[in-house]
Amino acid sequence: MPYTTVGKENSGNIDLYYEDHGTGKPVVLIHGWPLSGRSWEKQTLALLEAGHRVITYDRRGFGESSKPTSGYDYDTFAEDLNKLIAQLDLKDVTLVGFSMGGGEVARYLGKYGSKRVSQAVFIAAIPPFLLKTADNPSGVDGGAFEGIKKGIVADRPAFLAGFLSNFYNVDVLGGKLVSDELVQLSWSIAVAASPKGTLDCVPAWLTDFRKDLASIDVPTLVIHGDADRIVPLAASGKRTAEAVKGGRLFVIEGGPHGVTWTHAEKVNRELLAFIGTEKLAGSAR
């Protein structure tokens, strides 16, 4: 299994697990909380079939990556991503971030620029700024995030079960677009993550990405479900598309947070069309 070393903690390395498959235009898929690169199963298969090189990796603290007790902030996450991209010497990359992974896309482009990146995709992603403040009245009240932290500390496995129920809107989509087995698989991945990393990521969600988004100078697609209970469309996807110059918004009717699974066919169709169209447009210039 391939790993890239991104730092050290005491006597041990901090290693990120990644998978690198296929050939062609590279696509880097960045997962959400509290899952891992395995959550991109349906997108990976579609992208490979379409002739792309697909790279998934597990954020520090999650999946098969090291589980250090520090570094759960977006400057560090973006630095980890930069080290992976540099090690693989990727060029003309499409960065795709789901949920929390959208923060890596925004901060990477804001901090490192688009020299190696040709396109950006945000799916059910947390930018531009989730926290409700005086200059961000459409954000979410800070008390909601304190409640999440308390739930994780009190009983992380039980909290994750409830979270994933809303992640997939199981009460509405269960037995139709979501199976009990999928929810159990997601829970198994989530509960294996670092307890400290799981907790420390919550305040990271409140990062302000507005300046990062304003700096993006590559074609950008935003995909979001209008029934997302975790990251509401009005507070995130809609505003992200407006914040990025030329940003394109695709709303999935009835889509929950976990649209990459429940509405994978629609997500994949839009994603592949965007990558293919922009690639052709780029070659014509």
C-alpha cells in the first residue's frame, strides 16, 4: 500500500495512505468527515471507466493514514495535499472535494495557487464560511457545533450513528437509495478514525474560506443536494458558486449530504461532463 510522509510526531512518521489508479488526466478526490477515501467508490469506478487517472487519499487521522494528535487545521490539511501532489508530480489536476474535503480544495488554491490545477469541484462542501457572524448572517449558529463536540465526547460511536442517519437522510431514502449495509459500512469506517482527530476537525469546519474562493482562477463546479441536512445548500454550495468567478452550480433535487452515493449517477454525469468539457475548452485555447 502506498504512503507519503507529511511530518513526524515524536518517534513516528505521519503518513498519508493513498491509492493511484488509471492513466490520463489526473483527478484527486478528497473525502469528507468522518469517512475515508473509500467513500469515493462510485466516482472512482466511473472516472476510471472514462479514462482518467484517479488518486484518492485518507486525510490524517482517518482511514488508513496515521492518526497524530495534531495538525487538524486547514493550513496543515492543504500542506498535506500539496506534499502528495508534489510527490506524485501531478499536473493539469482536477481537485474534487466532498464536504470537509471542499475546504482542502479552497485552501490549497488560496495558498498554493493553480499552477498544477486545471479545475475545481466542490460537492456538498463546507465553504465559504459555515459560522454565523455579524458579517456572515446566513451561517450556522455556533451552538450547533458545540453540540456536535459534546456528542462526540459523550459517546462517539452513538453520535456517529445518528450523524450518518442524517448524512444519508435514512428516514426518507432508506430502503430506496440507501441500504442498511451502506450505513453500517460508513459507521465502521467512521468509528475507526482517530477519536481526537474526529473531535478536532469540528472547529476546523468554521474556517473562513471566502478569500480563498475569491482567488480561484480555474473553472469551478459546485454540486449540492437541496435536502442536505449536514451542510445546508443556502449556507454553502449556493454561496460558493457565487463567490468563485464563473462558478457553476448544479443542484440535486432531494439530494442529502451523501449525494456521492445516493445520487451517484447524477453526480458522476455532471462531474464527467465538466471535466471533459473543460478539457476540450482548454485544448482549444
